[in-house]
Amino acid sequence: MRIGAFELAEPVPELNEPHALTIIPSWMDAGRSASLTLSLLEQYFEGGELARLARPGEFFDFTRYRPMLSRKENASEVTLTNAVVNYGRREAGCDFIFLRLPEPHAMAEVYIDSVLELLKSFGVKRYGLVGSIYDMVPYTRPLLVTGSASNHGLKNNLSVAKVVANDYEGPTTILYLIEQQMLQMGIETLNLTVHLPGYQTPENDYRGENRLMEVIGSLYGLQVPQEAIEKAKEQEEQFSQVAEQFLQQQPQLRVILKQLEDNYDARINEQKEEIHLSPEVEKFLKELNGRFEQG
């Protein structure tokens, strides 16, 4: 069965007033925190595949999204980048649709229209975009999450989860058109972005995953899995130890850390001051990142 450019998996499930959560792989996925969060939610609700593009090459340039070759025993397999949509069911309350939507290189309008048609066909009641980015935030503070929502009720819920209002303006992804179209259709929308220290860049940042899960858990009454909490705590302790060792060797750099903390506190308190980082700060962060990469 086809809906737009998507081929549905069989059998097609019936979903109860689903809410959709979307990530954009390779964009707004620093430390893979957004990907990790979506995978954790899929495990949490034990869903399955709902749909994927029938012909992904119509939208993606495979010289940019390279196919992946894997070998199993005497056979080889090539995996193509695709837009994959999964679902999850809850015993009570809304079900979920989880979307991994890489940015398209061609036919973006058709791509977006197909996503919208798919979500409309399942009666989606809320659409959310989840992401993670690197930022000049201090490791000594809880991870900053910024976001926005389409109505006062959702905005209040985000405020309870300690999400700071996002006032970003500038270049963005074409996929934000999905959110705009959802709003015109009268569907609730929200977006969440966790800000990770740009000088601590592990391949998998479990701190970001845990912080996003805290916010999503607050919105939907979910408990963050203990395993996710422990991974985040272990990673945080490791990074804090390395950072403190570095600062002990160069105690004058605590002034720079204080500047990052003041900047963070101003954002949390919704003060619109912008603090420009000095060349000394930039140098410190580059050196600190090198220390983390060396272990």
C-alpha cells in the first residue's frame, strides 16, 4: 500500500490519536542524542515499522548519503539511506509515530507533501521535532533545552520541564515546512533542542539523550529508564573529571568557565543579553576538546 512516496509495512496498524516525533539524521543530531532518544522511545513502546520511502533515490543523492556495505558470512549487503517511519503503542493515552527524515537533495516539496499525507492518514494530533546541537554551554550546569510550542497549554508544559523559549532566527532546514503545514491544519506542534558542550564531543552523548527523555517524560508522564540515567551519569562524571584536571593545570581558565556560566544563567533567566566569547575562550575550548578526544 502506498501513501504518497511512502510504502506502508504490512499489516498496517491502527493507532490511537498518535503524536509524531521527528528527528533529522546528520542535522541537529549532535552526539547522536536525538537519534538515541528516538531509539529509546521505540524500545520503550515496542512498536514496529510503519513505512519507508519506496524509492529513496528520488530524494537523496547517494554520493552525499553514501550507501553502507556490510558483510555477513559469504554474503554482502548494501543499505541505502531512507526516510523510515516507526510506531509505538501505549496501554493508555496516545500512541506514537517516530520519523527519521533525512534532509532531501531533490524534490523536497514532494517529500514534504508525502510526509504530511502519511501523518494525516493516521490522524496525528501533535507533531514534534527533536534535535541536539553543540553550543558554548558550561559542563557545570544542567544541559540547556530550548523549544517552542503552538499553544499556551504546551508552552506551560515545556516551562514546567524547564525548557527555555527558542527565539532563533536564521538559516534552517526545509523540513520546518512540515511544522508550518501542521499548524495550518490545526494540529499542535512543538520542537525541542538540547544544547551540548561544544568542547565535549563523544560519538554518543548519553547526557543529551537523558535530558531529552526527561523533557519528553514530563510531557507524557513517562519514567526515564534507569539504564539511560546511569549512562548519562557515568559520562558526566568522566567529563567533569577530565575538565577539572585541565582547570587545575591552568587555573586562570576558571575565569572563562565563569563567563560560560554567566551566559548560561542569563539564558535560563530569559535575559536577552548576548555574551561574545573572547579569543582566549575559543582557544581554551579547542584545547579542552583535544583533551577529551585523547581520553
